Amino acid sequence: MGTATARRPSPAIDPRLRARRVEVQRRVGQRRLQRVVEVGLVLAVVAGFVAALRSPLLDVDDIRVAGGAHTSSEAIIEKLGLTTGSQLMDVDLSSAGEAVALLPWVKEVYLHRGLDGVIEVSISERTAVAVVGEAAEASLVDRDGRILAPAASDAALAGSLVRLTGEPPGRRVGETIGAGSSDALALAERLGTVAPGLVATVTMGDEVTATLLQGGTVRFGTADLLEAKVRSLRTVVERVDLRCLAELDVRLPGSPVLTRVEGCS
């Protein structure tokens, strides 16, 4: 028969140590429970926020447009591609702004999305500085060479601008005329500001020339010292009798040279 081994009695645990262990375990359990509650609250808040973003409370309720003298609100809203009732947070403001910027007159676009459900659109428009083309193909063009509209769409404006010659026909609204037009457009812009109603046409080429409304040609050369050249032109016009004028050379603005038609008196 086997021999039974007698178990030793477990040593007695100090009651104070046992109480300490119980207290430590209780605190660990409380901290775990607190963390679970905190995580649950955060998840509940996030879920509520996401639900609110997708709720009808944050739909697009209205689209407000401002700033267009030549660009209609209807054209802007059509380009935006937005409709009331769309989810406000789904609106891609960047893409919508790029689409509006394709409209011929639009220079800059500003969009704002409000939590009240309103999309606000504000634009700044380009300024026509010249007319390019002839007859039915005549168009308004801005300083950057962008064709804005047919000249017939605003006859009064077109009549106040200089006409650019030397640009091949066939450009469409929204397109840009040739890169060689930069100097001529810069001159047209300055003439419209400093000497309006003085020049009839500006011709593009290696050197820019202009034709005065009263007759005679003005040689400007390149766009260097453009401000001084325009001032020189205006000074000569104001102080000199231009009857029988053949050519006025202001390439050296400090020393303009005037040539009269031979035999004219």
C-alpha cells in the first residue's frame, strides 16, 4: 500500500495584507470600467456628430451669388453643379470654384459654406481693355488676352476701347489670343486709363504701333518704359499742333520725334 503524504497547512495571511490586495484589485477594476465608459462616450459623440452631418439639417438650403456685372447668377449656379437639398458636407468647393472660373468674364471665385445651409459665391470679373477681330468676329478682350464676349454684346463698351490689329481671326469666347499680343494689350490698358479716346488702333508685332483717332501713327516700340511713353504721347497731343501728323516716335519718351506729312499745311 502507498504511503499518504500529509499536506502542510497554508500559512495564515495577515488580514491587513488581504484587505490591501482586495482594495488594489477593486481600484484596477474601477479604472478599467471608467476607461470603457469614456471610450463609449467618445464613440457616442462621434456617431452623433456623423449622424448630424448626414441629416437634413445640414442640407444645402440656398445658393447666393454676388459680384457679377457681366456674368449672370444663373450661369454661375449652373457651373457650380449644386442643387438645394444636396448634402452640405459633400460639396466640393474647390471643384465648384474651378468650374465657375471657366466662365469667360470670371477672374476670381470665392466660395463659403455655412452651417446654416447657405453656399455663398462671390466673383470678381475681368476688365475689357481692347477689341480684337472685325465685323461679326469682333470680340472684347482683357489684359491677359482672354476673349470675354462678342463686341456686339456691349456696343457702348466696345466703342470706347482701342482695336487690336494683327491677331489671326477665329478665336472663340473663353480662349486666349496669341502670346505676341502681350505688349499691345499692356499699351491698350494704359491708354484706356491715361489717354482714353485718343487712339483708334494698336497693332501687334515686333514693335507696337498705334493709330490716332485724328490720324497719324505713333511708334511705341516694346513695352519697356510704357508709362513714360504714354505720358510723352499725351504731352505732345496737349501741347503740339498735330495737323498733318505723319508719325510720332516716342520710343525714347524723353525725346519724342514728330514727322509731318510732306506738303501738308
